[in-house]
Amino acid sequence: MKAVTLFPSHVRKALDEALLIVKVLREKGIRVFLPETAASIAGLEDCIASSDVIRSESDILISMGGDGTLLRAARFVGRSEIPILGINLGRLGFLTETQVSSWGDAIDRVQQGQYQIVERMLLSCEVRRDNQVILGGDALNDVVIHRGAVSRLLDLEIFIDEGYVGTYSADGLIISTPTGSTAYSLSCGGPIVNPEVSCLLLTAICPHTLSARPLIISDREKVMVKERVIDGISLTLDGHLNFVLLKNDEVRVEKASYGMKFVHFEKTFYRTVQEKLKWVSHHSEESGK
């Protein structure tokens, strides 16, 4: 590990921890980069590097914040294939690998090669209007179509591999990866899916019918969604890009051609779910564990 990029959120706690990590990494003889805005706020101007330098020379990127910061880091990394190590300073942190109190141990383990690289699938999304692609982007968690400022119920027509599946009368629709199953989809009643499962999830937001159940499909299938009547509804990718759709716009979603790499230690996905959702067995309660 010769060069590391720190990607902290702009809250004071993350910036203070970044200062400590920079000191430790430099003592180990490791070059440290920061994006310009974060470096300027933290007073680390000597760590400023361009996005091209970061993407070409970094061995790993350390995201410091919550899941939102990690999603921003994933957008920053893009197709560069730099592995991301998530340090959690947020509340829940499903995507982050380690807690802020353990970052020293995590860095030592990476230096010693005591980790794995896991790849998470991404969604590729495009919007077509009058047979022209007018928007494209990728998402690690989810693509969400929702009412936005519109007060009416949506009638979203769902097609899979060009075949009509049904119409969801709902406030919106979430199309998520297994990684995103523990995000917005979960709060809308979607299932928890192990990220190693190859699939896409479709979860309606506040459906107006009991038959609109969450749907799991193969990651080889392509989804198309259309609202034929209402203008002005919103499309978001990982809660970031907010695009206003017109009636008859086609939102097309499929598995992206590349994935996102993450630094992973030995903790299992099920252990993470147990810890984050506070699942406790009777045996653990009785033994005091």
C-alpha cells in the first residue's frame, strides 16, 4: 500500500479523524491524497490531488462518514476500480466495513494483506424520451421513481425484457441491487438480500393495492418503467441525481457492465444485519452475550 485517498464527509468529526489518519499513514511512509474541497476544509492543502491523479495512483480509498458518504465515494471512484474501505461515523452504516474506533486496526490489516476484495453489482439507468437517450447514470444502491412534488398517485407500468408485467398504483417504485436491499427498499417492506445473490429488486412505495408485492428478478433481466399520464415526477440514483420525468418517458434499468470493489474483512453479511438491526437471539440474551 503506497498511496491512499481519504474521502471524509465535511462534518467536524470526520475531518478531525482524517487529520489523525493522515499523520499515521505518513509515519508509515504512505502517500495521502484528499479531494480539494475536503482537504481545504480540513487544512490539509498539501494533500490536494486531482481526480485523475487519485484514480490513477491510489491503492485504496477510505470513505469516512456514513452510507451517504460511501455512496458519494463510489460515484467519485467510478470505473477506476479503486477498492473502497468504509469507516463508519454515521448512525447505521450498512455499507461501511469498520467503526471509527477501529480504523487503526483496519489500516494495519490492509497493510498486512489480511483482507479480501469483494465486488458489488451496480445498476445502469437511462431515460429515453422520443426514442432518444437523454440521461444515463449508475447506482450502487437503487434507482427510485417517486412522486416528488406531484400530489397524485402514480400508475407505473412495469416491463421486464420488453414484456408487460403489471401496473403499480403507488407513490413510486424502487429498483435496487442486493446491496441496496437494506436501504430505502427495506423501509418500504422489501426483503433483505445477501449482496452475493445475483438479482434486482422491485419494491413499490406505498402501493394502493395489496397485490403489489416486492419482486425479485434475475440480474440478466432488464426493467423498463413508464408513467403515461403525469408530468413532473422525480427520478433519483442513490438519492443523489434528481431528474424530472415527463409523461411517457421510459426509465430503463439493468445490471451495469462493471462493479464496485470494497475492502472486506471476515465479518459475514448476516452478522452485519444482526448488529445493525439489533437482532438478538434468546440464547444470546440468556448467556449475556
